Amino acid sequence: MINTFKRDLESGKVIESYVLDKIRTKYPKAYMIDGYCKEWDIFIPELNCGVEVKSDKMSLTTNNIVIEVEFNNKPSALTTSKAKWWVIYDGNIYNWFLVNNIKKCILQNKLKYATFTGKGDSKSKKAYLIKKELLYKYKTL
């Protein structure tokens, strides 16, 4: 298995920069968090809230968006995020969600998580594999 972490990280930074540029058109003080921050990737001082940016280009093939909740038997991603917004790039479109709407989608549809080891990962994760057409009913922008 090829470790794609470095390539994925570089691609993620490009996607985060694009989202930051979009946010700055309305909130010019917004900034990217330097280094690792499990709560969010971008902070908007004008709103006192964070934005988490996710990329799931595999969804172009699978038609599912992966929403991680645990990695290596520890809470992660949706479980630990303190962000108000998640922006999920699916390879074509930047989809904006209030985090509470993602959680609402999971609860209202009684979704079950899957356990698997992602490509490039050495540890297993628990994540919801949510059909795009279902999740996108909950998007904000």
C-alpha cells in the first residue's frame, strides 16, 4: 500500500486556500490555522467560529461522502470538530454544511458507521459512508 499522506496534504492545502479566499471576500480577517488543529482549519474572527475543510474526491467514483468519527480507536473528525461549518470538496463542487446539519443527517436517517482502513492509512477508522444525494439535502450553500 502506497502512503499518499504527503500528496494528500499538499492537495488539501490547495483546497483549504481556495476556501479561505472565498471566505475572505466577506470576512477579510479569516485565516488558516498553522499546523495541526483538530477543531478546525480556518478561523473567522468576525464570526468567532471555525471552518473545517474536507476533500473526498473518491466520491466521484463511490457516490459516498466519508464522514469520519473515529481513527485508531480515538474520537476524530466529526466527533472532535469544534467548527461551525464543514466545507466538503467532492472533486467537482465545494459543499458547505453547518456541522449540526451533518449530525442531523446521520441521526434522522439512522445511519450506521463502517469500520475500515483507508488508503494510505495504517490504522482503522470508523466513518459514515453517506450517499451524496442524501447528504446534499442537508447542505447550506
